[in-house]
Amino acid sequence: MAYIGEAIKSINPDAKFLVRREGSNSNAVDNCTIEWFEGTTPIPKEELKTKLTELQAEYDAQEYARKRQAEYPATKDFMEAYTEKEIGGDSTKWDAYVINYNKVRTDNPKE
């Protein structure tokens, strides 16, 4: 989910501001008051809404990557399997690791 502060910083990384949320949808641009500090030029709410939509689309497009990250086998498992294959000559754990790794990629395609 994209946030108002993230949208502001995406438009103006140097912005100094305070967002006061109001109402039930506390992340809606129309339900907040934004105070601008230290000479920061206020960003129109319509521009913020557009940026929020863009950021949300980018976030949604990366859902597969977040799922993959959570489901990939642990790095420790990789290191152990690789070491046993390369140094010990036993590829049993490596073969199982590769199967699990590829299953995550198949189950969570980039679309």
C-alpha cells in the first residue's frame, strides 16, 4: 500500500511536512491535512493522488516478488546444499533445493 508521505517524498525528496490523518480512510489524500515546513512548496492534492496511484500500481506489480521472497528456501539451506555438492560430492540436498527453488518460481510467476 502506498502512503501519502511516500508520495510526497517521491515527488520532492527534500520536502518537510506533517500529515494529519482524519476520518475512517486515514490514508486518503482528501481525509488529511498536510502542513508544509521550511519553505517546502505545497504539492497539490491532485498531484499526490496521481502519484499514489502510480506507487500503488508499482507495489501491486511486485506482488510475485514479495511472495517469492517469503517462500524461497533459506540461504542457509542453499549454502549447506551447495557445499555438500561441491566439497562432499553428494548432490542430494542440492537437487532437493533446486526443486524447491523452481517450485516457488513456478507457483509465483512474474505474469
